[in-house]
Amino acid sequence: MAERVSATPSALALIDKLTAEHGPIIFLQSGGCCEGSGPMCMPVREFNPSASDVVLGKFNNATFYMGDSHFTFAENMHTILDAMPGSSGSFSLDCGTGFAFITRGRLYSDEELQNLPPVERVGY
């Protein structure tokens, strides 16, 4: 079965670091106005998913959510979470670590499109 989201080794290492410091974390990529479409990382206790959030997947016990309006744009792309040197300049937990979470996308192959798991919508 194809995956909707994956993480690079650099992202997984930063997830482990942040989880050790803050406890369980989540990601939300909303496509909102203030942070653009960058992924926000926050402690799980500070996030209340909305009925329109989509669960793309999980890695290192961190769930990756995407807002429905952004998912409508990105549903035919595999989302890749990465961590690059720099600053996110946001309220995300990665701010101040010397790294920033980013996402990249690539179009699915025809075979992958046929083997995608069903979309898990939080409020449905």
C-alpha cells in the first residue's frame, strides 16, 4: 500500500529530539494565511483537530494532519516532511533548534494512486 506522507532521516531525528523535550507532538499543514503552507509542529496536548482535518499518516508516534482545503490541492501528491538547517520563523516547536521543518511533494505514479489508503477525516 502506498503512503500519503513520509519523513526524511533529518526530519525523524528532529522529531525524536523535540519529542524528548516536549513529549508527544503532531504536525499540521493547513495552508493558512499566516504560516503559508509550512508544517506546524506542536505538542499533542495543544492541538484539537477540527472536523475538516485529514490524517495523512504517522511516523515516530507523531501524527501528520493536513487541513482539508490544503489536502484538496495536495491529494494527488506524496508529502515528504524534511528538516533543513535554518529557522522556521514561526510558532512551531522547531523554531530555535537551528532547523526548520519543510514539506515537499511529488506526484503519485498511477500504480501508487490505485494503492493509496483511504483518507481518514477527523470529524467524519
